[in-house]
Amino acid sequence: MTIQIFTGTLTDAAGHQASQDVAVNVDSLAPPSWGPKILEWIQPLPDSTGAIIMANPGDWQAKANALLPGQSLYLTAGEYGARGSTFSWTRAGIATAPITISGIPGDPKPIIRGKINLNGPYQRWSHSIFDGPTGPTGGPGPNGESILVNLQGNELELSDCEMRYDYWHAGIGANAAISKYRILNCYIHDNGGYLGDYTDAQSNTSHGLYLSPSYYGLIANCVIEHNDAKGLMGRHDSHNLMIVHNTIVANGRKGSEAYEQTHDWTWANNIFLNNGNVKGGEGLSMAGIGPGFLNRRNVFWHNNGPSLTDEWAGVGTTSEPLVADPKCVRPAVYTPHQDPAPDWDHHLMSTSPAIGYGDPDYAMPFDFDGKPRGTSPDCGAFQH
Amino acid sequence: MATPVIDSITANPATVVPGGAVVITMVGHDADSAPQTFVGTLTDAAGHQATASVVIPVNDPLTFGLTGPVGAVIVPRAGSPGVFDCRVA
């Protein structure tokens, strides 16, 4: 490892000058970090390096709410919770020692049922399947259906998870004016529509992710696929959201939309494909008041319908978009109901123009599968 | 006039691979800063009076700069004084 010194100077009108050094460690073995533009808004949550506690479906909730900072709770493969139940994870970690709930790495993911609330702070939930519908959990949907995973505290992470088959509003919801959340490497699909029907009254209001007041969020390396209305929707004054390296595909109304008083969102290195083909809507809609919307180096193809010409719209700055078929192996297409057995494949073919088109300043170091992205990142969730 | 003050200079991330990107951010202020207070009054015919004040900061214009080792790339970020997008050598 070597150290490189940078020297900052501050000079006034009379020529008086102050200077100060800062050292940057240069290490060829350094773990790659999030792109520098991402780090301006949000930092990674540290690992939980304390004791690992094993849990089973009979004792997991009590153990989760007794974790000490730094500890992890591993769920053996199986089914946890139940439709019609709500679990609120209220135990707090600390900044240097978050607490974690996770399936056992390398084992099949545990299946979580019911409504889940993450109250934070400093909580991570990994390697799990959140399987809707929630059942009667207080609504606001019919039969008390509600959002599957609710982010209700600060400093949270959801990673390597699947959220599927919610009946009302979203697979993931963020509200209560929370700050600093990370949604990483998740497969968010087939959410919305009571009884899985995408033609019902929720056809414009049930989404993959529904981000109400929430600030400084990172949504990265996710596949956001075949949700009822919008893949990723934000409203109220949600701001400083960073949406990078996602494959946003076959969502009914729009791929992603920032609405109402939203401002300062960046979409970079994503693929928007086959969104809004039936209900009509752009791949990317920057419909909030702004300012600060940036549409940077995203790949768009076959969004909106039936003209398929409105790939993006709104008040933001659009920088080097690429309108081209990203050539996914087996891309999803929209159907008017949840898909009980999706078999799409959004890895890139070798001829994909998305290969190497990402901006390194907004890059994640690894892709959905954990493959290193290197210095020439591809757009979308998968590095070729 | 006194020398300006650098409050902090930080590199993010602090460790990178060769050629890696880093954002260096400086925060500073003018040691001669002299806020001036202006007081407004509103008086009716009976002499009742209300007052309110506003503080106007008065600073020298300051210029941030950054130098680095040979081979490093340093780009001041437009519209963000004190923020530099860099690549190490």
C-alpha cells in the first residue's frame, strides 16, 4: 500500500492562503468501494461481526428483539411468521455494530410470511424471501392486506432478498420520514393487485417499491420486475435517492417515477425495459418538482405503449442515455396478473450495448450475483 | 486581513485501488468574517413600535484549490466550491 498526499488551499481576496493535507491510501488489494458519487449521499453499513445466534420458526422473533449490537441472527431454511401476522423488529444496533437477521449464507433462503416492520436504527436483513400476500394485517387494502416490508427507521439495509406477491401497495415501503436506507441485490417482483389481479383498482397505485417520505436511500443491483403499476415509485418529499445498476423491467405503468415534492434523485447505470407497455407510461418519469433529478447513462428500450417512444420524461437533466435493446437473455414482458413462476433471465448477452456503458462514478463494486464489476461497469443488475 | 481557516479536508473513500476515484471535500471560512446586523422598525401613529433584525454575513471571497501527486487527476466540481472529483495516480 502507498499513500498519496493531496494538498488543499484556501485563499482570500488579499492573497492570504491556508493549506492542509489529506492522505489517500492506495492499495491494489483494497476492496472496491461504492462509486464516489454514491458515497456523497450514503455510506455502506458496516458488517455485524459479533456473535451468531441460531433461530428457528418458534423462537426467532424473541431472539431478534434481544440482539446486542454487532450480533447476527441466522434463520435456518424454513417458513417463518404467518399470513395475518405482523412482526416489528424494534431492537437497535449502533453505527459501528449493526444487528443482522439473515438466512444462513449458502443455504436456501428462509421464507418470511406476514407483514414485517424494520424500526431501526442500524438493522440489516439479508438472504431471505418475503412472500406475500400479507393476509389481514390492518390494511389499507381489502381483507387488511398491506405492504410486505416496511422501512420505518433510520440506517437500514435490505440485501440479497426477494419480495414477491404482495396484494396491496408494494413489496417494499419506506415512509415515516426515515433516512439512510440501502436496498441492495434484491429481486422485487410480482407485487400489487388484490388477488394478484393487475386490472383492479390498484392498477396505478401498487408498486414494487413505494417510497414515501424518506431520504438518502440507495437502491442498487436490484431486479425490479413485473409489478402491477410502477417498479419504483416515490412521492411526497422523498429526496436524495440514488438508484443505480437496477434492471427495471415489465412493470405495468412505469419503470420508475419521482412525483409531487420529490427532488434530488439520481438514476444511473440502470436498464429500463418493457415498462408501461399496457397501461401507458415512461420508463423513467421525473415528474416531481425537483430540482436535482439526474438521468445518467441509463439504457432504455421498449418503454411506454403503444407508440413505444417515451422512454423518459420530466424536469431532470438527462445525460448520455442509450436507447437500444439491452439484449437480455430472456426479458420479462408484462401480463395483467402476478406470475406464479417467473422464468425470465436478465443477464446480458455478449452483444449487449449495456456492456461497459455504466458510469464508474455511480458504480457498485459487485453485481447481483456478486461478480466484480471492475473499472468498466455494465448497466443493469448483471455484469456480463 | 487574517489568513482564512480550513475547517476540514476529507477524502472519500479513504482507501482506493490504483487509479481509483476519490472525492476530496474541503470546508473553510473567512477568519475576518464580520456579520452585520440591521434592525428594522415599524411605528404606528401612537408611537407603538415593532422591531426585527436581520444578520448579513460579510466575508472575503474565498477560493478553494487542490494539488496532488504527479499523475493524479483533479477536477473541481462545478457549482460545489471545495469539492473535487479526483483519481489517484
